[in-house]
Amino acid sequence: MEKTAEVVIIGGGIIGVSIAYHLALKKAGRILLLEKGQLGEGSTSRCVGGIRTQFSTEINIRFSLESLKTFKRFKEEFGINPEFKEVGYLFLATTESEMDVFKKNVMLQKKFNIPVEFLNPSEISQRWPYLRMDDILGGTFCPKDGYAGPSEVLSGFVAGAKREGVKIYEGKEVTKILSAEGKIQGVKTKDEEVSAPVVVNAGGPYAASIGEMVGVQIPVKPLRRQIFITAPFRLSAQTIPLVIDFHRGWYFRQEIDGLLLSGPLDSEPSFNLNTDYEAMAEASENAMYRVPVLEKARIARGWAGLYEITPDHHAVLGKVPEVEGFILANGFSGHGFQHSPAVGKLIAELIVDGDAKTIDISSLSIERFEKGDLILEPMTAFKE
Ligand SMILES: Cc1cc2nc3c(=O)[nH]c(=O)nc-3n(C[C@H](O)[C@H](O)[C@H](O)COP(=O)(O)OP(=O)(O)OC[C@H]3O[C@@H](n4cnc5c(N)ncnc54)[C@H](O)[C@@H]3O)c2cc1C
């Protein structure tokens, strides 16, 4: 392995490889990406690929719109089809307070020219007749939302980064970050050392333990989310959107011939990657409640992955005041996949130009937690 680099990236998930690619595009010098296992083996391989513009904060909407540009031209830029399916996202409200939040969200989203519609119950039941409607007060739908393939997008970034000269190593766990007088000096693996003035933490759910290597407390906790897939099931001849039953924190969408059902999100942090019967039962009950015909469906398989959650469910991005050269790209909750193109671009701008120019990321700095400047969302019931 190389002994020196301009930038070392810790973590070969979608965030690390996007940063590597964008740094290389900006000719940032020798870039080294170190992954402890295999590329994408963390949250990225367990992600369900959702891409939406229907966010409730300006910063997340800006990240989505910027990232969408990459998803739309992905094939031309990377030579790989990202399998982006614009099936739309349908959010369903069952309480008056949810309706108020949805109305505020739509007003905000329309400011960004997002083609989101506010729908009443009869419009919803006409378009998606398989949904149980007796408790639905309304919903929002954006036809431009959808989902893409995490492994396709990962492969695109990896191929692009390698083509631009990034050195990528698998099976290389960073065990120590070297620093002196408040400045990054490099990293150590079990048997090698690399000196570098800039180290990027792209460790996903492991962000906090990587921060500890250099004495920085990063408030990112791993929370397990389980996902279940039904055996082949024909629900409708029409395109099925990704439907979010907001109150229940539950969603479903098509997955090849079957349906993908979200299971619960744990409330206690852990690195547990098992699926369990209770979660499968909960996912099935939510499914049969909202889509009664699914009582005829059968769960075929499932998996679990880790969300990386911060206290305000927004990412932690950028420099760390106490350690020069240590850059954070962490805490993406359940939307790090869809925001990975923008994150890569912004972190590359920050490292090479000294500032993220495309989007102002100062509100996502780690200092907000100490200052109490948390980003408030109108309602946090649903965390994709
Ligand atoms: C069930 C589930 C569904 C999801 N659905 C969506 C969705 O629909 N849409 C969406 O946008 N997002 C979704 N997400 C979130 C998304 O998967 C993550 O936000 C995203 O994958 C984070 O990427 P990452 O690169 O930061 O982390 P990871 O993919 O976890 O990558 C981090 C990498 O760092 C490596 N690493 C850690 N420590 C070290 C070390 N010391 N040395 C070297 N390497 C190290 C790990 O092995 C890992 O490969 C979902 C997540 C889950 C769990």
C-alpha cells in the first residue's frame, strides 16, 4: 500500500466511494480509500434505494435536488445503468396534525418547483384502489421520486474513482488515526501506516468509533431497521409507488415480482444485524392493515441493516474545529444513499477549495450539537 497520500478516506460504502470519485474529478492528488471488509458491505448493501424530493427541511431538499442531477445522467457519466425507477412516493396522513405537516411540507417543496401534489382521500382511492382508506385524511404524491440500485450506483462510483486514479483497498481496517498538535498526520492499519494531512470519516454506523480514534465525540448511533420481501405477488397492473403510512412509520414498494415491506426501526442502538419474528409480524400486520389483499401474501425473506442516527436526524458534515484535516461525512439516517452524489461533491469542494460552494453545509457542522442549533423538522414520526 502507498505510504503517503493527500487524502485518506475511511470506509468504502456509498459515501466513501462518492467522495473518492468527486475528489479525483477535482484533481485532489493521491487519494486512498481503505475499507475494512468489502466495498459496500455496510449499510449500503442493506439499503432499499429510495430517492425522494419530499423532505421537510430545506437542506435535505437541496441535497436531493443536487443528487438527482447525478442519478439522471448516471449512465452517461459512469457507463452503468443505476436502475432508477421513477415510481413516485405517496405519503399518507391519518391525523389532522399530520395533514398540517404535509401542507407545510408541500408549500416548502413547491418553493423548489418540486412537482408534488396534495391529494384528497377520493383521489387517492381512485388511483390506488388497493389501499385501505377509512382512516386516510389525505396524502402527498411526487411522481419524480422513486428508487435505484445501491449496488449499481456503488459500482459506478467505484469504477469512476478507479478510472480517475483513486487507490482502493479492501480488507484494510484503520485502527488508529495519527495526529499531532491538533493536525491530522495519517492513519494506521494493523501492519501499515500512511501519512496524509486529510482523513475523511466515511465509516457509516462506525462513525463514532472512528471519531474516538482522534478524540472527537460524534453523536451518531447505529439503529437497526428490518426489511421483508414477499414471495411473488401481483398487487396491481399499474405502477406501484413507494407508499408511506406516515403514522405507522411503515412503507412498501414493489421489489421485482414481490413487495418490499419495511419492518420496525429499533429505538436502542446496537450493531445487531439479525431479523426476528416480532419484526416480521409487525411488518405483516402493517401491510395487511393498509393493503388488505396482502393477507394472501407470504414473506419469503428479510434482512436487517443499520441507520446512522444523529440527535436531529440530519447528517454531520464538514470540518472538526479541534482537529485540522479531519473531515466528517456521517449520520445520514435513512437517506445516505440518495444524498451520496451531493455529499461526495460537497466534501470534495470543502477539501480542495476550502469551502462547499454548491450548497451551504454550515448548518450540518458538528458544532451545532454543542451550540444547541439542532435542525428542527415539523414532525419526526417517519424516518426513512
Ligand atoms: C434497511 C435500510 C434501508 C435504507 N433505505 C434507504 C433508502 O431507501 N434510501 C436512502 O437514501 N438510504 C437508505 N438507507 C440508508 C443508507 O443505506 C445509508 O445512509 C448509506 O448506505 C450510508 O453509507 P455509508 O457509506 O455512510 O455507510 P456504509 O455503507 O455503512 O459504509 C461504511 C463503511 O465503512 C467501513 N468501515 C467502518 N469502520 C472502518 C475502519 N475502521 N476502517 C476501514 N473501514 C471501516 C465499513 O465496513 C463500511 O463498509 C437505508 C439503510 C438501511 C439500513
